[in-house]
Amino acid sequence: ILAPKSPWKITLVKGGVHTKLRERADLLLCANTLNELDWHGGEAIYEQAEHTARSLTLRVNPGGRMLLVEPGVRDAARILSILRQEFLQSGFSPIAPCPHMGDCPMPASGNGPWCHFRFDAASAPQWLKAITLEAKLTKQATSLSFLFLAQDKFLEKGLVRVISESFRVPEGMGQYGCSDHGLTLLGYKYGYAPFNPGDTLRPVWPAEELRDEKSGGLILPVTPNGPKPPVSKRPPATEAEEQRPEERQPERLPPESGAAKATGRDGRRPENKRPKSAQRTRKPREDKGGPGTKRPRKPAPSKGAPKRGK
């Protein structure tokens, strides 16, 4: 896997996410792992996320980094969004894709957009194409959600990370972005080459805030760097451009996966923000009676009461 002169050392450990390691890592990678855990639903998911985040951070050296990669579906993106909040409280900061340390504006709650990136499968290595062809799992595109984190890293303010592909809006074309202003809708005239998902922008923010009616995101007028080809007539929109990302039918994780069980299948996911009742608090245990607790005795049957048969 590694090049002959690579400075990295790979240690294989057989065990679960919470298995103790002999030594901490400078770079901890988790790929297609978190969505396989048996996540609980309701408020219990926040306590489980706190425990999982603590377990992962204890495996990283001071100044180390973590890279978490999961399938680009709602269920997995929601798990990453909840874990992100826990990592922030543990002294880790996102390097990518988040350009800020505020609340996640794409938490995969309700029917809103979720943070994921789509890539053309044509650029995949040949050995991977051969495996997928043999397994009959060929795809034209692939999508993923990820978090890249570091300790005590401060992010530049005012940046925008392009998240989605382009889609039609009344004024032309639009793409979703993430910024310290929250969900951001990048808007530009039709004809420009769209931004690539993952691009980082340093825009000039408008003095007046305008909000998108559908998503509630802040509208940011921009001009892509690509050339504007001459267009005599606006062509009909493709199927991908006609719908916004949250309106498309997304791929789902298997129903038996932990992330799918935790988020549910009806689309009515709870808000991503940890409820007040679940913020680092534990429910008091019920007093079931200790050694010195007297329990009421059952009344003795009367002498004339009939006995039960076997």
C-alpha cells in the first residue's frame, strides 16, 4: 500500500471502534465505519455520539488529525454532523469541508440539504473499476460525506465552501455552499461554468441579506471564473439541473445499518442540535430499593381461599 520511502507506518488492529490501541496515531482514518455502528434513536444518539467522539480523540496524538469518510447519504451525513459538535467541544476543529466552527447548516434533518459530495466514477482507478464490474456494482458517479479535523486550528473567516452541483433557480443557476453565515446559495447567470464541489471562495458579501424561499439560505451573487460561452437560447434543463439536491431521491443505507435505524425512514428526523435535556446530563436512576429498603409484603391468602391447580 505504501511507497518504499514513505514516512508513514500502518498498524493493523483487529477490533471495534472502542478497542484500545497500544500507541496513539498522528493520523486516524475511519472509512465506512461509523454508519455500521448500532446507533440509538431519539436523544440517546447524542450520548452515544459523545462516547464515540471521546473514544476516537483518545487515539490521536497531540497535534494529530482525523479523517472520517462515510457514504454520501442522509443517514451517514447526520451521524457526522452530530459527531462534529462533539469534536468541537473536545478541542478539534474542522479543516474540511467546514469553513467555520459554527452550527452545521446542512445537518440532514427534515427534508433539507445534507453535506455530501458527488464525483464522476470515470476517474476511478482501473483496479477498482474491475472489482465493481465483477461485482456488478458499476456506477456512473459516487458520493461521500466526510470530516477532516485537527486540534486547535483556527479557520479564516468569511470563506465559502461549495458543496453541491449546479441546479436551476429563477435568476439563472445556483449551488449550495457552507459558510459562517450558515447555508449559502451561490447564484450566477446562466452560461458560466459551475464551481466544482469542494471549491473554496473568498467572496464579497452583500450589504443586504436576501434569503432563498425554498432553503432559507443566504443568497450570495457570484461570478464564476470560467468563461461565459455564447448562448443564443437557453437550452432545456437536464434532469440533474431541474431538481435541487434535497429534492432528488437519494441512495439509502441498508435498513439493518446502524445509521439507518437511528435516523429512521420516514424523513422526520429530529433537529441536529443537541436538546437541552441531552446536553452532558444523565437521567437519574430509579430507586429500585437497596439493601436497607423495606418492600411491602404481599397479602397472605385467606384460609378459605381455593388453591390454584398445577
